Amino acid sequence: MWLGCENSKDLQKLHGDLKTILKNLDIIVDSREFTPHITIARDVQIDSEDIKNIKLPKFATIKKPKLFLYQSKFTKQGVKYKSLYTLKG
């Protein structure tokens, strides 16, 4: 389950910059079209009626942004996360 957001020029630039950084670190980059979003849950089953009743909060502007890049690996014990990079705005 994820929340999408506007695909602005700033997000496109951030995405391009991140791809360059990752490639320079020899990290394989996803070749699919960029869809800006925030993942809020994985492997979720939810009734379509429940989805209709979700009230989304109003999001504030981020004053001092930080971007954290994590690697997620699916294992038999669940998803394991590894911090790869932090970018401070």
C-alpha cells in the first residue's frame, strides 16, 4: 500500500540525482518509470469498502528535508532493512 504524490520537476530532479549517485556506488537502479510515492505497508489485504473510508491527513511542507535510502531484502524471517545513504537538504 502506498501514497502517491505530485510528480513535480523538483522530484524528477531528485530522482535523477539519486540514480546518478546510486550508479556511481555500483548499486543497481530500477529501470521502471518513476512514480513518486511513500510505501506505508507491504503484503496487505484490505477490503475495498475500508479503502473508501480512509481519511488522509493534510501534509505539511518539509522545512529541513532529509532523505534516507534503505535497501530492503525479503527473507524467511521477514523484510530486513539496511541503511545505505542519508542526504540532508
